[in-house]
Amino acid sequence: VGEVMEAASRSLRMSRPGRRAIDALLRVQSVARPRSLWARMFGVSPITAESERLFASALGELAVGELLSQLDAEWTVLHAVPVGRDGADLDHVVIGPAGVFTVTTRNHPGLEIAVSGRTVLVAGMKFAHIRDAEHDLGRAERRLGAVLGEGIVVTGLLVFVEPKAITLRSIPRDLQVMSSA
């Protein structure tokens, strides 16, 4: 059992930021129709409409992964931690002297973010980012608790990549909301 746990731990430590998002992006793009010569000449993006969300997600996870790489050796940072079926993962899990953190990344660069309790508005459009981040921290608490045989408190961080501004009208109960900038 110890060898299996060590191998799993080593595998998690080797995972790169955005790995699962990049894998999903490549799967979707692999079946996309190639751009025409004219589209290539006029600079039409090769990223399909279906892939845009995955592309933004991968870029965001890479950016936050780069920030987390600056933590010192007291911290363990895990990226793309698998937690369920269908490629579900935690963007980042950070373990260190201040505790255990899940980092849920959302990439909305240059847009205004407004947070009021469990509601997130991005450029006026409602998103379920608080629900997603709460789900991530709950999954981490349950899985770590099962492995350790005791309850563990995980702090959830919802990190927006380079937003124009974040307005916190009321702070979500179980999360910290912040900018990558």
C-alpha cells in the first residue's frame, strides 16, 4: 500500500498546470474541420467556437500555475488533480504551513467581475464560479479526509486571471476571491 501511495503522490507532483484542460482542448480540436487557405491567410483563429472555453481555461491554469511555482519549498503544489469521472479535476491543490487550499481558476482577462455572496457577474453575465469553487473544496475535504481517516479543513480560493477589476459586494462564506494580478 505504501508503494502505491508513493507512486500516486509522485504522479500528482509531476502533473503540469492545465494538463486536463489542454488534453480536452486537443481532443475537441482534433475533430475540427481544418481552416481553409483563405482563413489561414486572413488570420482566422484555429480555435473553434466549441474550444474557446477550454482554451481560456488552459491559459488561466497555466498563468496561475506559474504564480504558484514561486512558492518556496515548504509548499507542495499539485496541478490538475483528478477527482472524478469524465476528466473532472481540481485546477490546483496547495499544501503548506498555512493549511490546504484548492485553487479554482477562472480566466476572464480584461473584464469586470462583481461578486455578491454566491453570485458572480462577469461583464454583466452570471456565472456559477462560486458553486464550482465550493464544489472543488468539498471534494478535496472529502477525499483527503477519507485518506487521512479524519476531517480536514480546506480553504477554497477562486482566482480570476487578470480581470479589469473585481468588486466584492459581499464575500462568499467559504471562499476567498482574488485576482492573479
